Amino acid sequence: MIDTEMHAEIEQLRSTLNDYNYQYYILDNPTVPDSEYDRLFQQLSALENKYPELITAASPTQRVGVKPIDGFQQVKHEMAMLSLGNAFNDDDLVAFDKRLHTRLNDDRPIIYACEPKLDGAAVSLLYQDGVLVSGATRGDGSTGENITSNVRTIGSIPLKLMGSGYPTTLEVRGEIYMPLKGFDALNEVALATGEKPFVNPRNAAAGSLRQLDPQLTAKRPLEFCCYSVGLVKGGELPNSHSEILSLLAQWGLKINSQSQQVVGIDACIDYYQQLSEKRHNLGYDIDGIVYKVDDIELQQDLGFVSRAPRWAIARKFPAQEEMTILEAIEFQVGRTGAITPVARLQPVFVGGVTVSNATLHNFDEIQRLDVRAGDTVIIRRAGDVIPKVAQVILEKRPPNTTLVKMPTNCPVCGSPASRIEGEAVTRCEGGLFCRAQQSEAIKHYASRKAMDIDGLGDKLVEQLVEAKLIANVADLYSLENQQLVKLERLGEKSVDNLLGAIESSKQTTLPRFLYALGAREVGEATARNLANHFCELPIIMQADFDSLIEVDDVGPIVAQHIVNFFSTEHNLEVIEKLLAADIKWPEILKPDASEQPLLGQTFVVTGKLERISRNDAKLQLQALGGKVAGGVSAKTTTLVAGPGAGSKLIKAQELGINTIDEDSLLSLLDSHK
Ligand code: IVH
């Protein structure tokens, strides 16, 4: 009797935990805090410890195996895991569609299932009576490795299928991959602990799956998403690929939310365009798109050729990684004197553009990569990110290479270069005496978000500095027509336009001007905060450390940079000249304290608001002197919580923070109108 009751209680706990797991990993929508999951998990563990005879392999407590193994066993795939033919452009896709029409002898448009091609490792999962019994890598397609203990640790892989109606034997195929957030976090830890970081999320996923100790795999942020079935016995599946995937989703497996069914090859091309645009916001790497004939009967008619199906094709994105030769390592000097090593490359087409330079960040990075001139390297360019050297192929290193040394003098002005302890950057100490720093400071001053001097591009700034016509930003305002027309490539008309643009830049705003001055770490947002806080330039220039850290988003480091900037003689001279050149901005009115009734209060808004937009709420609270922060902390005075509020509400309750709903927010705003 006791046993049956215990059994029921244990089963109940397992079922609840499985539900929570499903909401968390598959729906991406947890309904309880982690602490609740942990509490039930502990409860189940305790019961299972007491009644070990009731433990089952599919229990949520049994994800992480106890002991590491010596090696992986080989598994033969009963049905081979195939690869895909490739298409590299629209023409290849059109030709693919045409081949299918010819083979099927039917010119009606074909229905295709379009799916992202996930960039991870292919795996096969075998479910027997709905219970996960084994997991295997693809291997060479016919034989893979048994990685059952490792796949069991992955939260998005159900140990037991949900619902009913699944075939007795069901082989699910899909990709194990590492989302980018998890990948970055993993690499950050690797760098901090002196371990070698992973080159890309695919290697990280594949490497994590091949750990002999499942406890290690369990710590890696892996996900699984399925894209097809293999062996099916003892049950029927629907006769279209998309319906099969929907059914897999009903059984608790994860399918990709970007998948779409389309009619005809033109729609496939449109899908490619749409996904290319979204690609870098998906949160995980994809390397192309897979198109599959949706109708299973048509798939069977079309069959296979060598090791790939005739009914599917992968349209590849331009590769994000390519190999090339690093010809030299040179050093560039930036606006703040930072000396950055840059790799000069044999031009290579990667991520859709030709790349001939890649950043090496700093000397630590050079040492970490052990990169040398002459090396064969892998260049990675993902999205619009600056191309970087991801890896050196040591096997291809020519003889007699040496590790480059960080210069002890600035490569542009020859001043000493030094590296402050604890910082990664080496800086030229020449300050604005250094031509590189002069040019960079002027380029920044003229840039669109700063003083917005149209026509004063990077090349022209360098030309003007080179010709010694300007050495600092104030010199711009004494440039004359006769000096400029003498310059190469600058016609009368461009000179007039340029002088006009310089003249117009004199009408600006205080935030723009502050940003344009280019103090270290003072970006647009900080400049705006400084302007709104102090309202007047002289007050900002004289502000001390303590009053600066009062400003929104200004921490001790930024505050110290600002103090340093405004105590440097040269900077003060330049500012004086700029003001003498009549640069002006509209006055910022200091708000009257009586109009700032929410001064000193910090609000956080969470959940859904129905009668006021979140942004309006924010603006109105700020107009009354309140601060609006993104996250709840001890500094929060009030949390505005609409329906659907989650972790922020819980945190606020834990911290005992005053919480109000939308109605109370509106009456609060109203009462100060
Ligand atoms: S279908 C017979 N669908 O691409 C069909 N594969 O070259 C076989 N992959 O090793 C695969 N995303 O790891 C398919 N949505 C997707 C995919 C996908 C990624 C990988 C898979 C396979 C390789 C095929």
C-alpha cells in the first residue's frame, strides 16, 4: 500500500518536473522560478534515495550519469544518416527545382519545407516506447559513437516523450548546437581561467558532446532541435514533413520556430532573403537553409543519389570562416593613443566581403593565438562584426617565424608607449602631439553623431593633418579658402561646401559638443547625461570626482577620465579656442525642484501596460525627476508591474520593494500634472 502511494507521489513529482522542464527548454517560457523547480527536484531525489527500487531511467533526476567512461562505443545506424547537396546561389536552387519537376514529370509548383541549417553536430536519438534509450553522433553516416550519457544531460532532450500515439520505435534526428550567449559565457570563463577558448559555437558543441565525463557535458549550454525522423516501427507518421515535425513538437521535442512551408521555388528564394536578414539576431549560428520536398510520397519517388537525398538541398550562406595567409602584423594608433595590432592578410572572401585586415585587439591576444607573420590563419567574420583571427593553423607554419614584440615606442610619433598594469592596452604617451591621435581626435569631432561636419571625411582629415594645416579641432575654425584650394583632389566647390559645413557646426547642442571633445569613455549617452545633470559646460569642467559619480551611468573609471580630461592643459586651451570661435548651443534649463517631485526615486517597469506605452511611462517619470532603470536592485524605490510580470516582480517582492499596478502609475503621473 505504502509502495503504491509512494509510487504515485513520485510519478506526480516527475510529471510536474517534466512539465516545468518543457516550459523552460522547449517553450522558452518558464512558469515557476528556478527555486521551485529545485525544491521539487530535491523532494524527488530524497524519495528516490529512500526507495531506490522506484528509480527509472527516465526520471528527471537521472540526467547526469555518475561515472565517466573510458571511450565511446561505436553504433551502427540502421538507417544511414545522409548528407545534403549544396546550392550556393539562386540559379542553383532554380536548377534543383527544375530537376525535380523533370524527374516527377509534373509541372505543378512543389511544396517545400524551409528550415534554418543549424550549425552544430547532427545526432540521432532513439525512443523506445516513448523513453529515450540511446543517442549517437552521425559519425561517417553509417557508424557513429554512442553518446547516450551525454545527450541525456541536455535539457531540451526529453527523457520521455509527452502525450501518446508515438511509434514503438522512433528515431529522432536533429542538431545539437550551442546558442551564442552560452558560447560567449563559456569562452569568457575559459579566458579567465587560462584555458583555450573554443573557435566557434559548432566546435564547442561538438567538443562538449565528446566529453567522456557526462558531468562536464551537463555544464555546457547545449540545445537540441529536431529536423527529421529515421527508423520508425510500430506506428504510422503523417505523410508530410511539416506535419511530422508538428507531431514531434507535440511529443515534447523542440523544433525550429523559423521553419516555414512554402509553395514553389520563388518563395524559397524569398525565404532565403528574409532569413539572411534575421540571421544575426537568431541567437544561434546557422550556416544556410535546408529546403525539403514536404510530401513524403514525393520524397520516396525522388529517392537518393549517392549519399544525399534528391528531395532536399542546402543553400549555403557565404562562409563566415576562411583560411588565408597572414602577411604581416602592424600597429595602429587610435584616438586615445591605444596601439592596436592589426593583421594584414592575403585578401580573402569571408562573410560576404573581401577582407584584407583583421584586428588582433592587443598583445595578450597575439600571445594567446601565438600568431606570427607568415602563418596560415582562420579568419572569422560573423555579421557586421569586425573580422578577427580565430585560429592559427600551426601545422602550416613556415620555418623561422618569430613572435612579434609590442612596440616600446609609438609607431607614428616615436613617443614612449606604455601599458598600465592590469590593462590590456598599450598606449602612446605622446597625447595630442602624436599625429595619429590628432587625426583620430579630429575625425571623431567631425563625425555624424558629434559635430556632424559634412564633407570632412577620414581621408581629408589625414590630408589636412599631414599638410600641417590643422593639429587640433579648434584649428578647423581658422581654415581658409586659399589654404584648402591648394590641396590635391579638392575643387573650389568642395572647399566652399566644407567651409560652409564647418561654419554650420558652430550651432550645436551641449551633448554633441561634449561627445565631440572625445574624453575617454564618454560616449553619446554619457555626454547626454552629463549635459542634463549639470546643464552648463563650466560646471561640468569643474565637477569633481564625487559629483561626477552622481550622474547616471557614470562610474568611478569614467569619472576619473572626465576629471583627467578637464585638467589637461592642452584640452583646456582647445576648448577655449572653440568657444572663442563662437560655438554655441541652446541653454539647458535647470529644472525647478518643485517640478521634479520624483527626484531621487528609481522606477522599474515590467509586464504589460495597456493604457500607456512603456516608453511614454518612462518619459513622463523622467520628466518628473524620477530615474527609470532596467533591472530591480536595492536602489529601486517602486516597481510598476503589469500583467505577465515575472522575475522582476519576484525579486522586488523578495527585496520588499513597493509595487504598483498601471492604474496607480497613471494616478501618480496625473497627480503631478
Ligand atoms: S536534413 C537527409 N535539416 O546539415 C536529410 N540537416 O549536410 C539530412 N543540418 O549533417 C539532413 N540543420 O547536421 C537537415 N534543418 C536541417 C538541418 C540539417 C542542420 C545539418 C545536419 C547534417 C548536415 C547535412
